[in-house]
Amino acid sequence: MSGKRQGPKGRSKGRGPGPSSKRPAAPRPASKRHAGGEPTPPNRAARRAALQREARVPTAEERGTPERTRNGQPALPRDVWRDESHVAPVVGVLRRRGKVFVAEPLFPDGGRPSRTVTVEKGARELGEGRIALFAPAGGGRRSRGHRVVREIGSPDVARDVLEALLLDRGLPRRVAREVGMEAEGVAGELGPAARWDAGPPAPPRRDLRTLPTFTIDPSTAQDFDDAISAVAGDDPDGPAGTVTNGREGREAGSGDPGAGSRGTSVAGTGGTADGPPIPSDGVRVWVHIADVAAFVRPGGAIDGDARWRGTSVYVPGTVEPMLPPALSNDACSLVPGVDRLAVTVQLDLRGGTVLRAEVFRSVIRSDARLTYEQVDRVFGGQERAEDPWGRPLDVARRVALALQDRREQTTNALELDTGEPQFTFDDAGHPTGIVVEHATESHRLIEHLMVTANEQVAKLLTESRTPTLHRVHGLPEPSSVETLVEQLASLGITLPSSLWAGDGGARGIASKEDASAAVAELSRRVDAHVRKTGHGRAGLSFLVLRSLQQARYEPKGLGHAGLGLRHYCHFTSPIRRYPDLISHRAVLSLVGAGEDAPAGSSSRLEELGIWCSATEREAMQIERNADAITRAFLLHRILFERGWDAVFQGEVSGLSGGGAFVRFGGAGLPDEAFEGFLPVRRLQDDWWDLGELGTILAGSRSGATIKVGDPVEVSVERVEPERGRVSLIAVG
């Protein structure tokens, strides 16, 4: 379940630095030395590293606001990165104009004015028609041109255009030297060959390496945040209260199996190193999360860079990681067969109810890297489960089904599945195929276990009043849900009488709590309608999502309406989300596992929440744009293979006054492979009006209608791959 801004960053007079590791540039002294008395770093990367060092230990008296743009909105990473230069760099295509070379912006609709610039240096070496990053050339007052600072590739290659998109949005696409050096150093110090149980000052850890453990991730995943172990109380091969599970022959690696296995019971019930015995009718599940906090120290170069990024950005074929690859793909990643440092949430459950939760640091060794597809084959009987992960997987499956039942019976959780596109590329960087993945039982298994771990950590932090960032999804407004009721009714969705009075319209909703329950019921009605008819998934899901508030990060836990939970935080993905790292530090400080609670005032934690929410929204927009670009490149390729007169089966996914958005595919492609816009000018000779609810276009002359979810046959009029735009023509 999880705007663009313009202009340079600003700051209110007298305010301190915000959550970003960057500070407003101070005037340089005439001696060319910065505030610390050392020579001014010679380039932007070095200046940035110096500013991070200065910002390592903020004082308790510091009060600041997030980076702001001129319109008062929180600045996104691209604004901060661009503003390190007086003139923003340009991602563009080199063109020749008479005797001069110019760079035409590749993405003129990126939320900034289109700006063609003259290129003075590096143009001939780059070559006309190539994409590059162009920055001001410098060289005194007479020089007003730009120079080539990084060659990107060809506008005809999807992978190169996606790389250009990331640079255009201000993502650096490289690791600063200081950050990389610190990452390599800490990875070597705490890597698999290091002695994790050497005693003080190392934090205590439980040795869970003899516990059968596995990960489940997409087949394309490169970093692995989480792993699972599970045992039933009545399992004869897994005696209650033990973790050996019949594998005494495997080497522990560093000392006795129990060395460093001290932990703090957050539930306050004490017990053995592994807690009290598992009830005979219960199960114990261990959710292991990469111990990123052990590698990323507060105030360090990695921490400052990760805070500035806020999140990893995933686009087809590549990723802009929050952490350096030495950590995200190696030292922190829970790869199989290697000792890894983890933070474990140990859950004792009966049915779908958590009886006891405990959090502690651990060392684990994953036995297998499973994929969603593989697990679904096991569940479907097409593939045999193997030892040692087969039995724990079965236990985890039973737990997830029980959690699903409890969720349906006791919460107002939404039921939506919009699908995620997955692309394949050839060696030249061109997309060759697309699969739209929808949630299966294996996805739901991981979702339920991760959500439960997040919920329990948030509950512990709330009850102890430990400062952290909570994941907040506010209750919907009654008026928004009443509008949703009317929209779904206009599209023929069967609605409960408690919400819809037929000709009387939508019944009034008294409170936000009632609105939350109502939208949960409506989401289930939409899901049932889609399963029954096979139509409307994209459009109807969008209507439901539009009635909700946007999720955000806040220091105060206000609940998560989408999941129907009172307590919730992000804890299970610290490799790719900075708020998860904050939650790790908070809960580890609570259990006495060697971390300090997030430092600073509550206002600074609130500002960090604003910043992380902004970086998340920026990442989501970049990912949507990247998906659209990749779809358009793939469509362009298919049209050249099949002919531009090819007809596609589609359905209306959204409407505007100017026309209809259509998801289409078929003929060996997923039904939702592509999306394009069908303008009203390409429809029959009529005058089309958009209804008040935004769900129906009506022809004033013919009386014809176009509704969200309607099937439609289309052909493609034009494709602009680098912009992700597709124009359609109705067939018939």
C-alpha cells in the first residue's frame, strides 16, 4: 500500500540548518579560507564534504527549518543540489546552430523554464546529437557559455535517457569521495570477517546463525533488507525455546553459539536468551532487518549524505541508492551464506495475535535467497520446498494467513492492488519486455510480516515515549469519501445501503473514523468488482486513492488509516529509507543496545519528517516518469516491429476535459502494458463535456458517453519516448 517545486532554496533570517546536511553558502573570506580556517575546498564535492563535517554535531540550541524554495515549499534534493552553483546545470542534447553549439534541454517539462544554452567547451569531442550534463564554463566575465561535464549517451537509448532523467532531477549518480571512503572503511571493519562479539564497546548481539533463515525478494533485487525465520511450538524438530533446529554440525564462526546473545526484553518479561518457551499452540517468528545503524554513525559523512538523499530512487534497470554500494549491495545486504549484522524483532503469536514482541541486535546467516515467483511455485505445488528453509516457510505462511484474517476482521485496512511494472533490457540498453506484477500470496506473506514488525516497533516506541519518526496516514475527510461514493455509483459499482441511498445520493458520513471505515469497505467493493469483471483496476483504484490523505513522516504517532493501525512506523527497510534508520536508532536506544535516541529538539525531528516526506514524494515522481519513459520506448520498438496501424485493446483509466487516459496492451502483452492520451478532438464529431464527478465524458450531440473503466480499441498516433508521451486514436 505506501510536487514539483521551482526556484532556489531560501532560509528565514536567523534560522539554523534544516535536516539536509547542506548549509546556506556563506560569503568566502578574501583569504580563500572557509570558516574552519582551512583552505576553501576546490570543488563542489569537496565543499559539500566540508559542510558535512561542520554539521556533524548540531548543538541542542540549534533551531532551524527545512530547506525552502521561494514559494515557501520544502525544497527537494534537486533544488539543493542545483543551487550549489550560481547557474543550474543543464541536461540536454547537443545541437549545432550555425557556427555555435547549443544544448537543448532533454526534459523541458521538468518543472523549470526551458533553457537552451551555448556550449563553449567539449562540444566537438562529445558530438552532435548526444546527451550530456552541461555546466557554466567559468573563465571570467566574458565567458557566458557552458561546458560538457559528463557525457550521458544517446537520446535513442532508453537506459541513457533514464540516466539523464536522474541527473536532471538533481541526483548525483556517484558517491562523494569522503562518503565512499567512510563506507569502505566501516564495511571492512564490520564485514563478515570481523569479530562482532569481541566485547565492549561492541553492542551485545544474539547469535542466531544456526536458525534456518531465508529472504524473499523480487528476482531483480540487489539489496536485501529483511530475512525471516519461523518455528511452531509443536514442531518436533524445533523444541520450544531453542534455535538449534537440528543443525549442530554447522560452525558458529566466532565463539560459542551463545556468545554475545544478551538482549533486552521490551515486553518486560525476561526469560532465557531466546525468551520464554513458545506456547504449544503458538509460533515464534523472527524478522531480521539489516543493522544499518551499526555502519552509519550519526554525524558521519555517510549519515549526512543519506539524510540529504532521504530515500533510494528505483527506476527501470538501475537505482540511485541512499547508501553507498559498499553498504547497500554488500556489507549491509542479507545475502545467503555470509554472517550479517541484524536487528531482530522476535514475535510470539497465537493465531493472528501478537502475544509478545522483543527487539535486539543479532548476527544471522541466511540459508537461501528466495524469489516471489519461486515461493508461489512452492505454494502452488509446482516446486518442492527444500531443507532447511522449507518448514520455516510453511510456518511463516500459516502466520501470514492468520494475520490476513485478523486484518480483515478487526481493521479498516484498504484492499488495493494497482500493479508494478517490471521491464527487461537488452545489452544495448533498449527495453525488450514488460510484466505487470500484482500481489500474490508470496507478496502478501512478506507484507504481513513486515507490517506486523513495523507496528510492534512503533507501539513500543510510542508507549515508552521514545523520540522517532512515525509513518502517519491521516483519516480521510468525510466529504472526500462521500464524493467517492457518488463516483463509484455513477460507474455502476454495487454499494452498501449504509453509504448509498439510490436516487437520494450518498448518505452523510458523520466523522473521520466513519469515513475511514467507509473507504475500506469501498476498496473491497472495487476489488471484488475488478475480479468479477476484469475491468477498471487502474481507474477505480485511482479514485479510491484520490479520496485519501497523503502519507507522511511525523514525530507523533497518529496512526495509519490505509493499514487500519493505531501504531505504525517504517522500520524494515533501513538500506533504502532514512526514516527506518531513525526508527532503528530509537528502538535500539530503548533496549540498551548501544545506540542513542535521535538527538535534537522535537522541532528538529518534525523538520526531518518534512524533509523525508518531500524526498519520498520526489522519488515517487521520478519513478513514475521513468516508468512512463520506459513504456514509451518499448511501445515505439513494438510499433516498428508490428507496424503503426496495430490495434490495441485498452480501457479508460482516467478522464479530463481534454480527453481520456487509456491503459492498453494485448496481443501477447499485459493488458496494462502502456498508457496514452486519447484527445476529444480524435473522437467522433461531437462536443464532449466532463461530468461534475470527473468519471464520465458525455457527447452533447450524440448522447454517447465515455466512462472510467470502459473498454476501448485504440491505435497509436505519436510516441515521444524521451518524454514518456503517447497520443492515441480511437478505432471504430
